[in-house]
Amino acid sequence: MARPVKPIDEALLKKLCTILCTNEEMASILGVSRETLESRYLADIREWKEGGKMSLRRAQYQLAMKGNMGMLIWLGKQHLGQSDKNDYSLDKPFNITFGYEPEDKKQIEE
């Protein structure tokens, strides 16, 4: 005789998906295995997680449009190909110091 099907709170599952919990986290909270959760709700989980990503993206965009500099920079790098300019070149000499300068440089050479 097969085990009875354990009920899963779909409203809670949807909320967990929209805050982008992992399948393992959701299964643990709902008291079922990840395999059981995925076999019964995989398509819904994917759809609800996409909704969560969309909400997060909307919130980030709203912060950027309100002038949040960090979010403007991050979104520019992610979506517009912008980057910080690094002026590093192997053609230019550089020195590395470790915060110690001996009084007599001959001590090091010996």
C-alpha cells in the first residue's frame, strides 16, 4: 500500500519561490523531500521564481531611478557593458613596498 500524499501549502510555496529560496530550503520548510517537491511542482516553482526575479529587478530599477548611485553603477555594468577604467600596463615599471625601509640598504644586499 502506497503512502498517503503529504499536502503542501501552495501559498507558502509560492511566497518562498518569490523570495528566491532554493529548492532544498523550500523542501525543508515544507517538510518534504526536494525530489517530492520538484516532482509535484517543478513547473510552478520555475514560474514563481521568475516572478521573484522580476520583482527584484523592478526594485533595483526603482532604486536606480531614485538616484541610488551604487545601483546605477551596478545596473550600468550588468546591462550596458560599462566598467571601471583600470589603467594597468605591463609596459610601465612598478614598485612593491612592504612598509619597511632599512636604514642601510646594504643590509639587504648582503
